[in-house]
Amino acid sequence: MAAELKVPLGVREDGSIIHITEVPIEENGLKCKCVCPKCGDRLQARNAGKVRQHYFAHDKHHSCEGATESALHLFAKEVFSRHASMRVPPDEVWVDYLTREIPAMTVPFVSATTEERFGDADIIADVVLHRANDKPPVLIEIAVTHFVDDEKHVRLRRLGYPCIEVDLSEMHIGLVEFDREAIEDTLINGEDLKRWLCNPYGRRLRAELAEELRLKEEREAEQQRKREERKARAKEHNRRERERVMTPEYQKAMTERTEQELATHPIWVANRRAFGMSDSDETPWYLNVELNGEYLWTVHRTVWQSALFRSWVFNKAGNERSPFVSVKFAIDHLHDTHKNIWENALYWAWQDTSEVRSPSSVIAEYLAVLADCGFLKDEQTWGMPYSWTFNCVLPKFLPIPPEYNNPRYLPRAGGVFDTQTQRDIKF
């Protein structure tokens, strides 16, 4: 007997599905009164042998493929006719990066039909669960050896009814096995072997997510527009402020004010005391170095130069602090500890215009002066902001006699170096 003629399932006179192992011996042969679930021809129950496998065979010998799958469709209808609800699996909906989960739920129905045709969509559904109150039916596709292909999937989506595929390919439907209870449980209560082919609930939720995404993008666009407006206003404000503080009139007034405030400025007063200077002592010239870019500060140059000298030279004398100093460290020190000594409109202005020097270039130039004086040693200069580094090598000398208090004389331990005569002068 060819393998395709051996059928595990038959349809009884009452329309119920029976497995060959469930047929009593006394109903062997045509006495079983079963027909093929696929072609409708009579079946013979071959279940009396002791050696061969039991099986149904067509009374008229011919090939009839798909009998098992057709039988399961009928069995599903039989199962659903004895129930009033079915468990459907969870689903997940994505719209761009937004996602929502549709939980598993129990769907009630009032009747079940098989092989029902939906004409406009040219679809024949394996099982159709009809629901009350004119709710759309739920379509069930039973997959044993054939699963829904892409073409039918598209047509099911166009139809728009809820549709679920139930995978029974691993349910052991053979000539010797038929787990009736397991199949019934999968059809009614199972979730793992079911998948959504068309989920109108998801379609509605997808529309909601799309609207949520649209509103979110609109809000973000509006926020971005406002940020750009604020940025433009700030840029324009900074431009006007920069123009104001760079005018000769403003700079002249600032110079006059800072010179008047210097003697009593709290930073210079504290530094002068730390250096051991009296109020009548002349300020060392290397704490009063005029540099291009002084418009970056709202204080006299001696204030910020003495602050750097104290931190990176004077305070390093006789202790174990690292001798290393960089332009970045120096700027951070001034910016973080003395917040009101900068012209805020000019601190980052060098990024937008070449008319304003960067704080790093001015600080580097001053540290280079201290290196010329012998207080620091220039370690490396890469020609980029924040890259200059120095080592403190002579943190001992601060006072200088008035007659040598000018840039011609570079301080040295116990004296000065005359840059014109190239001679050391001791005193």
C-alpha cells in the first residue's frame, strides 16, 4: 500500500473526527462507516492486523493528499462547536521607536464554520468563529504541513478581519498517535503555537502610536525652534555686548576704574600679604605685565597675574606639590575661583571672531613671561589652545629693588639678569 493511501483520520457519519487507533476492532473495514475528510470517499479501517500499522485506506484505491490537514480543519470546527471562547496570543505593535504590547485575551464567539469563502477577497478560511453583536468574525488558519504564504497573508490583511494561524505541525498526528486533548487545548487555551496574521486591534493601536509619534515630533520640532530662537537671541546679545565692551570708550573707562580699585581689590590685597609685601612696596613688574587681550578681564592685570603667580609659583615653594602647570589648569583656576574677573561676553568670543584673543593664548603669553623670568620652565608648546605646559623651577624670588623693577631685568635668585648687557647682577 502506498504511503499516501494510509490515512490516520476519518470522518464518521455524525461529522466527528476519529483516529484509526480509536476505531473498535468490531468496526474494522467498511463497518467503521467513515469517509475521507479530503475527498469524501469511503474509508476502510485496517485495524485488525497484528504486525502492520493500523490505518484508514480508501475503499477505491487512489491517492488523496491533504486528508490529514482537512481532518484537522473539521476537528477544529468540532472543538470550537463545543466551546464559546478562544484564547488569543499577545501581540506587539511598532511605529518607529514607539512600541505597545497588546496582551493575550479571551475572545467569545457564538458559532464556528469551516472552509468559508469571502468572495470579494477570494479567501477560503479554514475555520471562522462568528461573534455576537455584528462584531467581525475571527478567522483561524490551521497549519499542519502548509503555512499561510505571503500572497494569502496580504489578502488576509486587506480583508481586515482578525486572523490567527495555529501551528499543529508538532502535534504528533500519525498512524499510531493522536493526542486529542493536546490539540483541543492548543486550539482553545493555547498561546505559544498561535500567531497573529491580521490584528485590527493592532491597526488601531498603530494609528494611535503614529499620532503620538506625530505629536511628539511636533513638540520636539517646536522645542528645537525655540532653542534656535533663544540661541539666536543669545548670539545677537553677545554680539552687541562684545561690541560694547570692545569700544575704546568702554576700555578706557574700565582701565581707569580698575587702576583706582587695584589698591583695595580683595584678591590683590590677599596676594600682597601672602607675598610679604607692605602697602608701600612697589609691585614687581612681572605682576603688572601689559598684554594684548586685557579686555578679557574686568579687573586690573595685577589682580589676575598675582593670582596665577601665587598659585603656580609662590605656593609651590618648599612643599611637595606637583611642579606641573598647564594653561588649562591656569584658566580653570581663574575661571572657577574668581568668577567675576572675566568679561563674560568675551570669554568664548574667540570662537566666533578673530578680533578677540582666546583666554588660553593670553594666559600662555603671561606664563611664557614667567618662564623668561626663570620662575617656570617651558616644557612643550604644540601651538594649540590649552596645550602649553610648564614646570616651576624657581619659586624663591619675589621682591626686587626699584631701580631694577622693569622688564630689562629678569629676576634671578639673589639678583637679576640684565638683558641688555647679558650680565648677572647680584644684590
